[in-house]
Amino acid sequence: MAISTPAASAAAVEVSGVGRVFQAKGGSVTALHNIDLRIEPGELFGLLGPNGAGKSTLIKILSTLLLPSSGSASIFGLDVVGDTARVRRIMNLVAGGDFSGYGLLTAREQLAMFAQFYGMPYAEGMRRVDAQIEAFGITDIRDRKISALSTGQRQKLNFARSFLNEPWMLFLDEPTIGLDVSAARDVRERVRAFQAEQPGRTVLLTTHYMAEADEMCDRIAIVDHGRILAQGTPTELKRMVQKETLFIVGVDELPAAVSLGTLRELPGVISVVVRDADGADGNGVGSPVTRLAIALREDAALGGVISALAAAGAHLREISKSEPTLEEVFVQLVGRGISESDSEQAL
Amino acid sequence: MSAAGVSKDLHARIYAETEWSLSHKLRHAAQSVVGRAYPRIFGMSREPSWLFFDLVFPTLGMCSFVFLLRSRGADEAWISATILASALLTFWTSVIWMMAGQFRWERDSGNMTLYITAPVGLGSIALGMAVGGAVGMAFRAGIIILGGSLLFGAQYEIREPLLLALTMLLGIAAMNALGVCLAAVFLVSGREADHLGDLLNEPMQLLGGLFAPVRSLGIFGLLAIGILPLAPAADAMRQLALPQLAATGLLPVPVELGILAVMFVVFSLLSHASLAYIERRGRADGKLLTRAD
């Protein structure tokens, strides 16, 4: 059967009406309900949700490990069901808590083995193996047996493995689970560098670490009970729970020439309240600071407020933008915190 | 990198990368076989305790048969036959332990997920496992024959070394092809298959005619020689390496070679079908190929 070249406008990931039902002893369990998703080339897209939300099921479908019960999905225009072999040539996968490989092999031998599986010529494979060992800073363990490596070292090795075939589509399924802060930071930096090296490399990350999603992802979909509840950039999602922009402006003392009422009448200002009425110095400078919580219709309105304060003789001490966290977004959308959701799953 | 920065020809370029020529596919398959064989050939030699137990336990079993035969005043040719059978047994043990049970281990360790999502076929992985296992076992079998010959003075009269080598090669190939089929069965059947594998160990040695010729099993011997690669391989090798025992053979060597060749083809076809089946079923049910979380 002839396969036509995918359209030049194809997304990196296109998911259309994908559903997945598992047969269990007590009956069928629906893990995904008619998911629609589009990820553009070059994006780092996050699926955020508690355990059992359906994140891993979606990744398994996209990475050709699992067939969808309904709907269709493609990677760079290649159908994950019909073009399986081609999809596998341009993708790779890292799962958290993964202890794959053979304990008797050394780190370098293990990478070399996978390089053979990924189809590159031997010499090129070995060049990439050594380059990844260098890039991940694991030269000290290159000749150490896999069985003697720590969790962090093994996960770095897993990442190094996943970069060997220089995949256009990289699936990261809870990749930093069980890693310490330093190791997690290292692999996040490598993922960013990996994407920066070649425009178009796309990453789909599942996580239930809010900070990780916020820090890494261009866009995020919040998933629960097999449904996408919302998707957008982290800023867009936060805007869903806080429509206005909130700035905290700290001044030495509010001058008599300007009142809260005056500030509230400025263009673009929604409300102004004194948040820190006791004047405690949060900066440790030693002088009391009055903090004004100023809600604006848009960021640009801040200029007028600052000008008004400066004109009245106020000494500006601090300005910070107050944003809701993704945790707050999650709570609003799902109705409970992500850790509560995980506890429910554990029960 | 934002989507806006991505060049227009990106998709065409990516699609071109998925086009593999026949020579690329063949090179990749060969490299994958070597890649998977490597841990078996070199990795296993790094665990001295495995080497010790793999060599000492079969040798102890062999010794018990030899002492029994000597105590009964058996012909010395049967001592040599027992040592040869013990060497052959290492290959069969490899099929049961390192082929049949391997896919379940690969799944539970997470390797199967990486194999399935990589552009490598399960056939190349299975062939790599077989080649690696056979090379590793050839080393052990060689030591058993050498040690047995030194300990018990076993002697062989090999008049047709090429035919003997071909018998051994076909026997190992047919056993491993059967091993791939069993690997699929064990993966689908779960732990029960492991228990069955354990239980069948001794019956297989009996039906395989390792320590007594299948000729003595009557109709069961014929049945065994028709379905179990161990039986024609052991019977033919005994005839070829020990001409004084040729009369104990059930069928002429060329016929047994033909049976081994047919077995190899049939089990290879079945292996191909069973590997395709487990991948298809695994992707459909979501459990067979991935580690339980």
C-alpha cells in the first residue's frame, strides 16, 4: 500500500477523538474519553494530572505501545496504528522509575546496544554514545556495571539512551520521579538543550509535579479521569482562575498627596488595597514598607500607577507580579488538589 | 523553539528519515542481532557464580550417570555418550531458561517496552538472544566435554565431522526456534508456564533420549523424534560420534537431519507468527508487553 507524504501543515502530534477502554475483571474501565489534542512541532507540551488520569495511557498510544479503542492519532503526520514502523524510527521514550537494560553490562555497553537497535551505522552509533555520555556528565560511570548505578545515574543513562536516535518526538512519562533535586534539574536542562539543538524536536511530558510543568512546558493540558479539562500556556491557564493581573507594589510610605481612591481611578486599575498594613519589612532592609495589592486589567496599566506614586513622592521599594500557581488552577478545574487525587488513587 | 521557527520542509525531511532502504533494514536487523547477543556472550561471563553453577551442576548430574553406568559394568561407549548428552543438555537448558522464560523477564524489567517502541523487530531480538545463548552455551558444552573426557577418559571416533557439526547446528537452531515459540507461550500463560517448564524438565530429558536411546521408548521414541528437536539431535550425534553405538539409533542420520531441518523451518515460521501475535495482542490488551505499574 502506498503511503503518501504527510501534509506540510501536519502537527507534531494530532490526536482526534481518541478513546481507550480496558477490560478488567469487574467490567470495562474507560481510561480515555474522546481526547482531542494538537501539539505543534518544537513544542514542549505537558500533560498534567493525578495518577490514573489517563496521561500514561495517551503516551502509550502515541508511542505505539497501545492501540486506541476509538479515534486516531498521528506523529508528524504518521498514523500510530497504520504507520507504526515509521513512527518508531523518529521517536523515543523515557519512563520514570525505569530500570531497563542488563545489569551485567557497563553503561557504555548498554548505550551501544541500544544504538544498534535504533538503526544507525555502528561507528555513528558509538560516536553518539560517547557524545551523550559526555553531555550528561556521566563519564565517571561509563565503564561501571548498570547494576552498580544509583537511581539518578540510571535515569540519566535512560535519557542518554533516548537521545541516541536524535528523535523528533520524545515522550517523557514521569521522567523525574524518584530523582533528587539536582539530578532532576540536570535532566530538565538536557531536555531543553536537546530541543534547542534542532528546531522541530517535540517533547510530550507527563508529570504530576506542578513546578516541573510550569517551568518546562510551552503548553499544558490538565487531564483528569480520562478527559482534558483545559489546555493552554501556563499563563493562560493561570488566567482562568485569576482574570485580572495582580501586582504587589511596595513603597516606604504612602504619601499624603496620593490616596488609594486616586490610584483606583487611574486607567486600567480595578482595585487597590493595602496588603501589608503593619509595615513589616519583608526585604530585611530595616525600614517599614507599605505593600499595595493592585489589580489591573492588563500589565500596561502598571505604568500609570508607578508614575502617579512617583509624582506624589513615594519611594518605590519593590514590584512583583502575583500569579496563581498551577496547583490553584488544578484545584479549581478538578475540584481537589493533585496530591489528594493521588491519595484517592492509592485507596 | 516555537512552532513559528520551524522550517517549512520539516515534515518532508522527517518523512524522508523514515524511509529505510532494504540494505538499511538488513544492516539494522544484523546489528540488532549482534546488539542483543552481546550481553549473553560477554555479560554473563562477568558473573563468576553463574559460570560456576552452570558448569558444576550439569557436571555433577553427568557424574552420577557415569558412576551408575560404571557400577553396572556398561560399555565405555555409553560413558562417552553420557558426556555428549550432558553437553547437549546445556543447550536445551538454555532454551528453557534463557529463551522460553526470557520475554517475561524482559517485560517485567521494562526492556520489552523499549524494544517495542524502538524500530527493532522482536524477531531480531529473539535471534540475538538465541545466537548469544548458543555461543555462551557452546563454551560451556566444550568445557563439559573436555572435563568429562579428562575425568573419565571418554573417547569419540568422529568419521564425518562436517555432518556432526551440521547436526549440532541444526539441532541448536531448531531448539532455539522452538524456544522462541515457547517464549511467546510463556509470556501469554504467565507463571503457570514456568511451573510447567520445571515439571517437564525430566520428561524432556527422557523423551529427548539424552541418557538412554529413544529407540528404547518404542512408539513414544518415534513421537518424540517427530516433535522434540532434542531427540533427533541427540540420536544422530550419538551415531556420528560413537560408531559402536550406531545400532542404537532410531532412524538413519540423514533422515534425522531432514527432520531437524523441517523442525527448524516449521518452528521458525511458528516463531514469526507467535511474535507477531504477542505484539498485536500486547498492543490491544495493554498488559502483555508492559510492566505492571
